[in-house]
Amino acid sequence: ALVGAAALLMQFGYFGPLSARVRGLFVKHTRTGNPLVDSVAEHQPANEQAYSHYLHHIYHIAPYGFLLSLVRFTDANLFIVLYA
């Protein structure tokens, strides 16, 4: 029923075309002509090698700190566990 209503509203022009920001979420990279949108759309998530390179030893030690936060249960450690 919901899909049918959306299809009907789309035929009447209720929904406009997708914005460049929304298209940038699903398409690898689309040139829009807007330099600001294009520069942000070019950003891609980092790979594991980049994290290892920039965080160096902390990248490998952080999981142990997370486990230590689970063992020593305080309000501050609860925040870390929930935030992670």
C-alpha cells in the first residue's frame, strides 16, 4: 500500500529529483557542476592500511584497551563501551 501511494504521488510530481548530495551517497562519483558538492563527493572511506599507517601502534593496542574497559566496569568505561 505504501509503495503504491508513493508511486501515485511520484506520477503527480510530488517528489522532485534526487539532489546531488543524495546521488553522491549511492553513485561512486557524479560530476554535478557545483565545485563544493563535487569536492565533498570525491571523499571515500579510508582503508585498513591507512588506519594502520596513521595510528601506528595504537591501531593494534586499542582492542586490548576496549577489553580492559569491559573488565573494569565504571561509569566512564561504560561510556567508552557504548560510544565505541
